[in-house]
Amino acid sequence: MTDTSTRFREFKMPDVGEGLTEAEILKWYVQPGDTVTDGQVVCEVETAKAAVELPIPYDGVVHELRFEEGTTVDVGTSIITIDVAPGSGDAAPAAAEPAAPAVEEEAKPQGRTPVLVGYGVAESSTKRRARKGTPAVPEQAAPQPAAAAIQAEMNGHGGTGTATAARPLAKPPVRKLAKDLGIDLATVTPTGPDGVITREDVHAAAAPAPAPVQPAPVQPQAAPAEPVAGVQPAPVAAGARETRIPIKGVRKAIASAMVGSAFTAPHVTEFITLDVTRTMKLVDELKADPDMAGLRVNPLLLIARALLVAIRRNPEVSAAWDEANQEIVLKRYVNLGIAAATPRGLIVPNIKDAHDKTLPELAAALGELVSTAREGKTTPVAMQGGTVTITNVGVFGVDTGTPILNPGESAILAVGAIKLQPWVHKGKVKPRQVTTLALSFDHRLVDGELGSKVLADVAAILEQPKRLITWA
């Protein structure tokens, strides 16, 4: 007989990015009963940084999916159980055998007993896995009727706990949804079997009611509003004037990072308006160059190259502030961040060691970065370790802005729209391609003189692109 403590393996939510604490399950690719192999992708999760596919490290059969799609799960929490020795004779109990445990306690995280409708909890003695520093203590599991079992499962207790009758019945994902929407489950009218509160009940409670009356049956709902930044809003009642969208995933990370950056690093922003007609001509020439065939050639490529040359001429701008050690860290490399708007929100992946790349290599890296971001496949590693960032607000027709630093970086360059404007050229007013650049920098690291030199160098190169050769 196979020991269930080794037969059933728990796969826990990993930290797929440095320092992440939670992730949302976007999609399951497997269901209970499916056969899986080591390395097979079983689900897609969205962290505060990106969407990531998770491979399973075991061969076996899916025994249980512990959370529904759309649930936010803490790192280190078991999300799927794999039977690594199917057909060994220790099969999970059938409905006709309620006295046998569904899974041995030692195979479950922190003693949680998954109880299904119609099942009881085994009378046999089991052992909880001992916490660190605490000896294991045998515990008797008392039988539960079906309603009490439902209560224990809805409240997230183990099978041996006593259900609290006054606490509303709801699954953990539904409780999480209610918490995100600010809804007190005690005020929600349940419509699920045995008085269980469903996701629809919570959404109905969150929708504005015609008048402040006692909880009523679910109101008729209109179609969901158009999603914003890849976040699905809750269904709202017909005629509602407001829509509430839970703050989570990438949007939550953006908000936290921007607030932290704005109130931690003292920002200074400088602007310069310049004639980029020669740069635009060079873009057209490079598109016809055989060495650039098949590569993404656009103004952003030359702007990125100009910024890298300016940093080479003023290397002190590539730095970081180490608050813990009270040190300025000068970086002799440039991981160039490119702000990218995606369906899931703004992300800033970076090109590693961009300072060492040739123009064709930089073009290839930019093309790969953009396409990967649009497909939602950017990895957390690609967004770590940035030093300086470019944000191209010009693609939206915006002239300029005051960009906020990506946390941990020293500077960010905003590129405005390139427009045909009247410009004094060689003593005469002529139509020229003109744009505005804005450089924000951390004034703890970069003083006004250094910031001005970097911005002036970028502008000088874009006005006279031949400086890319003479200054590089």
C-alpha cells in the first residue's frame, strides 16, 4: 500500500518574481483526472508584474484544483494536488464510502481538509504536519453532517473545526471578492444551494440599488462595462452611474510603484524642443539598408541610441540610491527600459546591457521586447534591474509630459509627438519635423548640471545624427 504522504504531491504558488507575495490564477489548462508530465504547463497566473505560465514538477494525475480561476492566491499556498502513483490501490474515496479520508492530512497544507457536498470527515485518527518548533500532535476528526461540512469548507477551516453558524456561507474566492469590493457578507442575500453566497450575489450587492432597502433578490444586470487596462469590472445594474473595478495585479503594482517613486525620489523634469528632420531622414535611409533588413526601424530606435551615447558621455547619470547603506551605486552598464502599454496595463521591460549592442542588435532587441509585451508574455526577469527608461508618449499624439521615475532608476526620458511645424532653419522659417523631449531625474543622484548635459546631448544627436558616429 502506497503512503499517501508521498503519493499525493502539493504544488504551491511559487514566487515567480523577486519579492512577489501573491498571484491571480487566470486560467487552468488541466482538470481533475488529467494526466500530467514533469514540465507541463498547468495554469497561467498574473502577478504584480506579468502573466506567467506555471509548469508542474511532477508526473502523475491531477487529483484536485484547490482554487478557481480568478482567485488571488498567496505565494506558498498549495494550488493543485497531483497523484504521483495512480492505480496503486490507495485511491481517493468514492461517494459511497464517506468514512474514508479524501486525502491523508499529511498531504494537505497546514491541516486543511477538503470536504465535498455529501461527504463526511473520517473518524480515523490523523496527524497534522507539525509547524516549525512544534511537535506533531495526534488529532481526532469527528464526523460532520453535510451542512456542517459545507460550513467548514466555505469558511476555510479544517474538517475537525467547529462551524460557526452565524458566519455567512461562502467559498474563499467569494470572500476575497467581497473584501476587494468592500462588501459585508452578512448583508448579502445568498442564492446558492444550502444558503451559500455566490459570486453573483456579491456582484449584485455591489451594484447600486434603486433605494436603501433591506437586502432583496438579485437585481437584473446589464452587460459588463468595457474592461479597463485588462481588468474585468463587476457587472452593474441597468442605469448605474458608477462601475467599481477591483485594484489588483498589474494595476495594483503600478499604483504602488508610482506612489512610492513620487514620494521617495525628489523628481526634477527638464524640457527641450528640437528639430529632428535629419533623424527622420536617417530612419528612412536605414529602412532601405540591407544590414537592417527585417528589423524594426523607427524614430524610437535612434532616440534610444542617442540616449545611450549621452549616458556614455555622462556615465554618472546611470546610478541608484541605496537607502539602507546610505550609498550611491554607480552602474557601469545600462539596462534600458522601454515603457509599454499592454492590455494588462503599463509595464517597463528592459534591454539588458543595451550599451554594448550595435544598432542592428538594439533594433532586434527593441522589436522582441515590444512584440513580447503586446502578447502578454513579458517575464518578471525582463522587468528587473532597469537603470534608465524611455517612455514614448508621442505615439498617442501627446507633445510631452512629466514622467515619473521607474522605482530604483535614476532617469526617464519622455518622447513627444513628432510633428511638422514652422521652424527657423538657416535664417528662414521652414516646415520642419519637431518634437519635445522631457527628462525626469532623481535629484539625489543627478544634479541640474548633469541632467541638463544628458538632455542637451540627446537633443544634439537627434538634430545632427552624424554625432552618433563621432561621439560614440
